[in-house]
Amino acid sequence: MSPRKANVGRPVVNDLRDACIEAAREAIAAHGVEQLSLRDVARRLGVSHQAPYRHYPSRDHLLAEVVRRCFNQFARHLDARVRSDDPKQELAALGMQYLSFAALHPLEYRLMFGTPWPQAADHPDLIRDATHAFDILRGVLRRVSGEQAGRDAIDLDALYIWSTMHGLAGVLNGNCIAQLELSDHVREHASAHVMNMIECAMVGRSLQHGPRPDNDSR
């Protein structure tokens, strides 16, 4: 993609922070995250090479903000799920929202889960927003499992569900699935089937072992 001309659409100072994010996304989409640089962002925006440094001291700071906004967008998408008084139905709706985000926003999904992060200690806002997305799942699982379930039990279930959704998203959006000769029925019902199997696993676990309180009072 050619850089924006300096005299057309050049961002004013107050918009430069957001403009850098959009230019960074364009650069990543075009050339991959490995090629991202503040110099290229400035070139795309038609501003001086030093201008982005007013808001982002380094490439890592810029990348951290790009990824943070991806998680923020992801959390908003999860929050837009169909709400239900039945926590199991809401868990299923949350899973479908996860899958739809991965399908609709492949670049953002890849940045969140397939790209090495900058040094986490230097970017607490990124950690906060990433944790918030996971906390949405934790909150729904607390409703499913009841208040008697401890933090560790909730987190184990959350990791099980998250990893299942992540694997399914990768399969559904990858190239291999087109070669598997799956029927239209299988493709159409794959997501709902996986969510149903998750529910069956959780119900079966509860019937066999009962609720799993733990010693973690967090």
C-alpha cells in the first residue's frame, strides 16, 4: 500500500495517536508484524519520521497499543452476545461470539493469539485488557458452576473452553478444512456441536464428582 500523501488526509496532532494505530494495522496486514516500524508508519501518514514518537517511544509501545485495542474490540464483541437467564445458553452464545470474531477479524485475532507480545511489564494496559476478555468467560462460568466453585476450578474450566474455541477457530478458518470433504451438514453444525459437547462434559463432570470447591478464596 502506498503512503498517504502529506497534503491529503494528513492527521492533525490530536488525531496522530489514533492515526498511527490505523497505519500500523495497514502495515501489518500488508507486510506482517515483523516489518512494523515507526518510520514506515510515519511514511504512510505523510508526517515527519519523528512525529509518531510523540505518542509511542518505541515500536514495541506502538505494537502493544495495537494489540491492546484488538483485545478491547474482542471484549466488546463478546459483550454483544445474546444474553440469557440460563447461564448454559449464555455460555454457548459466548462461544459463538468467540468464533464469529475469529472469522470476521482474522488480523486482530492473529495479533492477539498468534503474535509474540512486547515485554508485558512495560505495557500494563495491554495486560489489563487481555485479562478483561478472559474475565468475561470467568463471569459466565461462575453463573454456570455456582458460587461454591473456587477460583482455580473456574479457571480450569475457562482454559478448557478457551482452548477448545481457539482450536475450532483455527480449523474453521484454516485452509485444511476445505480438503476434508466434509458435508454441508457437518460444516453448518460444527460450532453448535462443539458447544454441546462442552456442555455435556461439564454436566457429566458435575454428576460424577459434584461441584469442585477449592482452597482458593480469591
